[in-house]
Amino acid sequence: MALRLEDKQAIVAEVNEAASKALSAVVSDYRGLTVEQMTVMRAKARESGVYLRVIRNTLARRAIEGTEYECLKEMLVGPTMFAFSQEDPGSAARLLKDYAKEFEKLEIKALSIGGKLLGPGDIDRVAKLPTRDEALALLMAVMQAPVTKLARTLNEVPGKLVRTLAAVRDQKAAAGEQAG
């Protein structure tokens, strides 16, 4: 069934909006996947904040025009599925990398972050990017480390004094037992 012009315009607008808000994009070839496999992948994508869309290449070219993902235009050959990371840059890469292991027929064509085109071999690097929560935890640990070290250092001064006094007391007690 052919799409009407209004439907095509709506699809282009929807994908353009998703691309404009996205932190990264992954383009893959979904040929050979069953409907059930695609449904499972779409459900997982929704859970992980990834916009997943199968779209005709002609519409995709128009949809990514004017976004930082224009560099993906040359990869739009054959059946194409877009995955846009909405929450953290590595989420789409992680999702498709995991499913590419599970479904051998899923082929990653390219990915892009910040307008830079990356090849399918870079998916591991992008997938290892920390999530927002992990990045915040790392930042907090880095920010907290100097304060913690300062507190330990300041606490060490009275602790050392107490240990020295205890050693002197023990020494005097041992000397008193020997004298008596």
C-alpha cells in the first residue's frame, strides 16, 4: 500500500524531530529479522530511551537533512533502520550491538555522534560510553576524592597523637612492671 503525501510528510517530520533531539544515531540493515525479533527489539529500545524506526531511504534522506546526522546519507542503501539515542549517547549502540550478537542477520552499517561519521567497527567504543547515571557517579567520585583525602589527613593528626600517647603509656607501664 502506497503512502499518501501527508503520511510521508508526517514520517519525515517525526524522524527529523527525533534526530534533532538525539545524542547519537546508529544505522543498520535489518534484513532477515522476523517480526517477533523486531518487536522484542522495539520494546527493549523503548525501555532504554532509544527511538527505533524503519524508514524508506528517500524519506530518511529528507528527515536527517539539516541535522548533525546528514553524514549518514551515504549509508542509506538497502533496508534501513535508524536508532537514535535520546537519553545517553551509548544507548543505541549498546542496544544494536547486543542484538547483533543475538541475531546474526542484523548488520550495523554506521553510526554518528556529534556530526562525525563512524564505521561499524567503532560500535564497541560508543557502546562502552557510560550512561548518564554512571557518568554522574564518576564525576561525584572525582569531586569527592580530594575532600575525603583532606578529611583523612586532618583526622590522622589527632589519631597519631593518640597512638603516640598510648605507646608512651604502654612503655611506662612496661617499665613500671620491670621495676616492681
